[in-house]
Amino acid sequence: MEEKKTQIKIATLRTVIQWGFFAGIAVIGIRFGMFVQHFESGGTAPFVNRSPGVDGFLPIGALASLKFWLSTGVINPLHPAALVIFLSIIVMSLLSKKSFCSWLCPVGTVSESAALVGRRMFGRTFRIWRPLDATLRGIKYLLLFFFIKIILIDMPNDALAKFLDTPYWAVSDVKMLYFFTRMSSVTLVVLTILAVLSVFFEGFWCRYFCPYGALLGLVSLVSPLKIRRDHSLCTGCRSCSTACPAQLPVHERKTIRSPECNGCLSCTSACPEKEALRMALPLQRKKHPTWLFPAVALGLFGAGIGVGMATGYWQSSLDYADYQRLVPLVPYLSH
């Protein structure tokens, strides 16, 4: 009974955090839409301040900013929050597994909700034939390699500097807004297909196509916090493996080192044997409180954002006049 209560508490805690973060992102998005509408209307619509949190939707630009920073020592001032958020999430993965994906990512939250719909409709979600599943999982790593190659490897520093100084980069946040508010029929069809597939196959986008998740998974391999199993206490019931959304054979491993592990704690909460399975540091024997791991993960993210704010690398250097001039040009900017 006590283990069942713990399982419910973990699931509830994660759901509250996920949807709380999702709500915050939604508010930021709505306010940004109002911000852009003010300039689209020529100043007749109400003015709302732009939140730098919008830059979190620019991971490719953040990758370009990262290379620029590493090569020049200068953080691009147009969207500095993009780099701050990107680095904060990387640090989360370095120290607390791929926790961003399972505790904060809004796409992951929607994907999990789609899978929940599937379980309620069919009593279960489905699994793709294992050899095909392994092949499909490689797609996100190929996409990651593609972006790393064209940005970090192939793009010369002078070309990178020119890109970060273009009007396109300046209003890339507005371009991203239009991706959602002025969606093409092709985009709508693709997103609908992904949503439907996520109902049948849990985490379809995250598991097979998300290059961001692929990067975080590779980074998380060095995280000191990992799921660890005490085989002397394990009864081999396989509850952990059944509960794992990443389909990992948790009951067979002493330590879960896979880049697919999201640190969601579904396996530890499903384990009926106290202390048999835990998220822990190397050589750590005692199980820590359930809330500690998400507290560490969220604390790392918050600390990263705080450092960005404190050091002045959060607000964009673009001012009212810049957006007044650039927003009307957005439909005509293609590169």
C-alpha cells in the first residue's frame, strides 16, 4: 500500500510540474502573439511586453549562437535567452539525466497526454516491431548529426557572424510564431499524423524524430545520477520494465546507461520492493526522498536562467523601433 501511494505521488508530482510549465509556456506564447499583433496593426492593438522565454523555441539558432560564443567569446545580443535556455537544458542533462524531456518539455507533455488517450481507448499503447523500432530510433540521431554538421562543423565563422546579424535572425521568434498561427496545410497534415501516431505509439515524435532529445540523451550518458537496481532485493517481477515509457529492460540491468532514459521515475515508482530500484549517484546505497531528483533537475534549470538574468544575457538588444521596422517585413524574409 505504501509503495502504491509513492507511485501515485510521483505521477501526480510530475503531472503537476509538466502542466504547470506548459501553462507558463502558453502564457508566454499568447503574450508574444499580442506583442507581434501590436506591430502588425501599426500600433493600434494594445502593447504587451515581450518575454525572452520565447527564445526557448529557437534551438537551432541557439546552436549557432553557441558556436559564435565559443569561437569569439561574445554572446549574440539579439536573442541571448536562446543560448541561456539551451545551455541550462544541457547542464540539466549533464547532471540529472534527460530530465528536461520528462519533467518540463511541452512537446513531451502533449505526447504523453496523447498516449494516455490511447490507453483509455484501447486499454494499452502499441509497440513497433523491435528491429524496425531500432532503425527508426536512429532517425533522430541522423537529424542531430545533420544540424551539428551544417552549423558547428561546416559553417565558417564569418558566415555565422553574418547570419546572426541578419533581419531573419532578428525576427526568427516572429517566424516561429507564424509557424503555429499561419500553419500551412502540409504542416497541419504532418502534425496531425504525428499526433495520431502518438496515440497508438507512446512518445512517437520523441522516440524517433526529436534531434533535441537525441542531443540531451547523448549528453546524459555522463550524468552521475542514474537508475540503479539492487539485484539482491529485486524479485524479477518486471514491473519496472513494463512501466518504462522508453521500453528499457530495467529488470535486467544493474545500472541504466541508455540515452533513451528520460529520468521520469516511472520505473522506480512501479517497483514493489523498497530500495531495490532508485535514482542515485554511484556507490549511493540509501534511497533519497522522491522529490529530491525533480528538485535538483528544476533547480539546475532555474539556476541557469537566473545566471543569464543576473549577467545581463537575457533581454534582447532589439528595441521597440527595431520590431516596428522588422515585423512588417517578416513575410518577405526567407533567409
